Amino acid sequence: MDKDRIRWMDTCRSVIAASPWYGCKAAPTCLYLLAWLVMLVSGCLRQPSPPDVMVKRAQMHMGTVVMITAVAQTEPTAQAAIAAGFKEIHRLDELLSTWIPTSDLSKVNLAAGREPMKVGPETLTLVKRSLEVADLTAGGFNIAIGPAVAAWGFGTQTRVPDGVELASLRKLVDLSHVTLDERSSTIFLTLPGMRLDVGGIGKGFAADRAVAVMQAEGATGGIVALSGDIKTFGRMPDGKPFLLGIQHPRQEGALLARVELQDEAISTAGDYEQVFEQDGNRYHHILDPRTLQPARGCQSVTVIAKEGIVADGLDTGIFVMGPERGMELVERLPDVEAVVVDRDGKIWVSSGLKGRIEMIEAPR
């Protein structure tokens, strides 16, 4: 208890003890006035604290706009928490980005087929968790899919590779050739030409870590949003949970649904993010590791989980698995929910979200 509260309690006790009604127990009026003083003291002891403040800021990190919201008792605390969150995301980008030549993953990729490379604990943890998500999704999620994505030209100049070219790449996306040694803290890609890219899970991991450092700085609530990968913690200053929208997969700028989140992450994978058309066919960047062709079972998959790393990895994996197998997986996993829009526009909602999600408009 702080010193000001103790002094105020002592003052209130003194007021009651010095009052002419203290000790008077016979007259109803005395009892009434004494009760009034007791209620006054009780009110003093429960002085409402100043309302929390909410601060929002945005910066560019990991190739996207990162928006951080912090709720705290004071604005300086909220600002410090936001600064810590951005600093952590930048630090992780330096370790994980394949666009930075000195990053852990760039070094691992450069050494493919030659030697194991020592990496930091964050890189090792992320790759290990990525392989676990790959197992959960029967290979639907795959951090070695990079050579196939490059063949399609996503991120550069898009094209449709032929079957022979894709067949030659199939061995390079085989996760059995990724060797992770926790004792020596090394990662080895056993085949030359292999390439790891954690773009499908790294943002969720970064959101988790940013939230942890923000809480250490004193933030009581907030949102860390890296494009479509969002992690929430605590509540808004008015005590309400954070309300998040789910992107409509066929209407740009429109929402499919809204859902309240507290201490949860949400991530969406959609066939509208990187897309091109050629000869009347529509192609998108979410490739099926088995065929190295765009997965065709879904328009979008939104996953809600306790961890951003889980939500971020599962949305892609379930997109590849398709709605039926994907929803079967969701129903088996604790603390995981999902909304899937299949290829025909049908909406699938996991059992734990029914009654919790507000649908706005069905896809067409």
C-alpha cells in the first residue's frame, strides 16, 4: 500500500474518532451519522485510479506496416512499451529476414549442401516450431517452399513454370532434408539449392515476442499487428476486449466478420494477397508442397489461437489441407479456432467460435 493511501486512512480514522457521534450507540441519529462517516472512509479507501491511456503508433518492419497499440496507466509507460515492441521486431527481422545477407537464415541458406550453420536461440526456436506445425498440417505448411515460390516469380515477376521445372524442385522442398541440432544450435540444409523462408510464420512469432517485451515495460493491454498477423493482450481502457475484423476474401476493404479477442492471436491466409491471371487462369502464392501448384480448396483461412506463431503457421497449413481436413484438425487442437471460406464461398466456423463471432456478409 502506498504512503499517500496510508496517510489518508489515518486521517479518516481521526475524523471518526474525533466526531461527536463516536461512541454514541443509543440514538438512531447518531448511528446514522456514524454509518455515513464509515461509508465516507470506505469511499476514500476505494478512490478510483485514473483511467488507463491508449497510444497507437506505426512503423515499417519485416517488409510491412507494423501497428502497435499499448494500454497503460500513463502515456510515458505506453510510449516506452511501444518503443520496446518495435525494437524487438526489428531485432528479430535482423535474425530471420532472407533479404538481409547477415541474418541467421541467409547464412543457413547460403551454406545449403555444405555445412551446418550456428544460429541464435530465436532462430532455432522458430524453425523447430515451424517443423512442428508442418507435422500438424501433414506437410501443408512448409518453410522450405521458397524455391518453388521463386519459380512462380511471386515477389518479383510472376510466371507459370512448367511441370518439368516444378518436378525438379520437389526434392528441394522436402523437409526431411532440414536437420536441426539443438545441442550445437545449428541448422543444416542437406541439399544444395534448398532455402528456408519463415515469411509464413515469422510475423506471428515476432508479435508474440513484441507482446512479451511490452508487458515487461508495464503495458496492461495492447495490439501488435504485422499486416494480417495480430496478437492482442489485456483489454481496452474501458475494460472491453479488443474487436478485430476478418477480411472479406472477395471484396477489397470489406469485412467478412468481427470477433472480440483477449490474450489471443489472429491470422488470415487468403488467395487474394499475391495473385495474377494468365490465359484465363488465376494463380496465387499459397502453394501446395505436394504439387507446387496453388492450393485450390479455400478462398481464405482465419485462425485464432493463444500464440501468434500457431495462428500464423496454421492458417497457411489449413489453407493447403482444405476445409474438411483443416477443420478436423482445428477441432482436435486446444485453444485453436478457425473461420474458413472454401473455394465455393461456403463459410466454415469452428465450434468454439459459434456464438462468439459476428458474421457481416457472406462471400460471393
